[in-house]
Amino acid sequence: MPDLDAQAASIVPIPSPLAVPPATDRAAMKTSKFKVPGEGSSVVISVATVVTLVALWFFVTNMGWVKPLFLPKPQAVLEQFVEYLTGKANDKPLWQHFAASMFRVFTAFFVACITAIPVGIAMGMSRVARGIFDPPLEFYRPLPPLAYLPLIIIWFGIGETPKILLIFLSCFAPLALAARSGMKSASQEQINAAYSMGASYAQVIRHVILPSALPDILIGMRIAIGFGWTTLVAAEMVAADVGLGQMVLNASNFLRTDIVVMGIIVIGVVAYMFDLLMRWVERKLVPWKGRM
């Protein structure tokens, strides 16, 4: 009678494809501590990038490779910033320019939010609203603000209204289109499930469709405020005597590149800070985004 123990010992086990590899093998296969694409903080990388760019700017300009007319030294830009901040410049203090621009941009952005978002929601829910608003939106959206700036001046004069209106128009289209796109985010299964539990049409919109659309609306707000700051310089071309855009334009007329760069940096930093605020709001209001 054959030795069954000897036969069993000679059999080589075949590993199952579903078997979990040993801990040592898993550690060898693991190439990153992040499991999700894009996971992890990029703060250190961003800081290193900014420091590298500033150091490169400092090195190139102080070595004399670029003339100050084309790219001023960081020291000159910082000096102008301090002079404007302390009111020693031959111009209005920086806080007056800053306050005027903030008022124009955020007034236009607020009015755009309370008008464009409902229009976008209506376009996403009604073919009638889509047929009414879609043609004018798609017509003026690709136009640069300078194209219709003369008409705005003719219609509304040279006060604050045309400045705010120009920024409002630049914010309106991306907000409306983002809200319209967001209304399609809810799946048909979610909508049918709400109906099957006795929800009304208004309750489906309130509790299913709008929460699904909120991430897209917030992204639209971030894009819209970016367009608002981009249009600021064009808006303050309309007989403005104060504002960050006016400060940059006035300095460019006198070839004061150091003031121009300082104004550009201030505008960019303010826009970036607001974008960080919007990202924080997005994390608080839609914590489920990217996890479903």
C-alpha cells in the first residue's frame, strides 16, 4: 500500500490567484504610500516652486541679464509695495486701490451668483428656459470684454455702473453654465428612488438634484471669480481714478514696470486667497465629492 504521507509531501501547492501575498511581498510591491491618484498634500511642493521662481527672478535681474524696463528687480517691486502700503507713493495709498477693486469685483460676483445660478438651474430643469437663455449666453460668452466695453460706456456712462456691469457679465456665463451642468449630475436611479419613497417633484429638486449639482456650482463660482479679477483691468479703464487695475494701467503709461509688477502680484495673490477660501467652502459643503 503506497505511503500516502510521502505522496502528499511531494505535491507542490499551486497558489490561488485570490490568495493574499505575504506581508513582505506586499511591502515590496507597494511603490507609494498614497492609494488614490492625486492623494496627498502638495503644500511643500508649491512652496518650493514659489521659492525657486522668486530666487530665479532675483538671480536673473541682479545679474543684469534682463533690463529693469522689461523685468524689475524684486527689491524694486518690494520697495514700491512698501511705499504704496505706507502712503508714501505719489499716488493714492494701496488700501484705497484695494478697497475700490474689491467693491467692484465682489459686488459684481454677488449679483452674478444670485442671478446666474437660478438661471442655470432653470436651464437644467426646463427646455423652455434652456431655449430662452442658451442662445444669448453662448453668443456673448466667447466675446472678450473689450469688445462690448464701448457699448456699455455709451449706454451707462462712465460711473461705477459700467465697471460693475462689465465684471458681472464676465462672471455670469460660467456660473450659469456650471449650474446647468450640475443639474445633470444626479443619476436617474437616485431620482427614481426618491419618487418611489413618495417624494414630490419639488422635494426631488431640493433633496436630490441640488445637492448633486452643488459641486459643479462651487467650481463655477471659483471660475467666475477668476474671470472677474481678469476683467478688472478692462473694467477700470472706464474713467477710473482709483483701483488696482487703474494703478497698473496708469503705471504702464509711464513705463513704471516695478509698479505694474507689484499691482499684478497683489491682484494675483488676492485672487488666489479667494480661491483657497472657495476650496475650503467646497470641502465643508460637499465632503462627499470624489469619494463616491
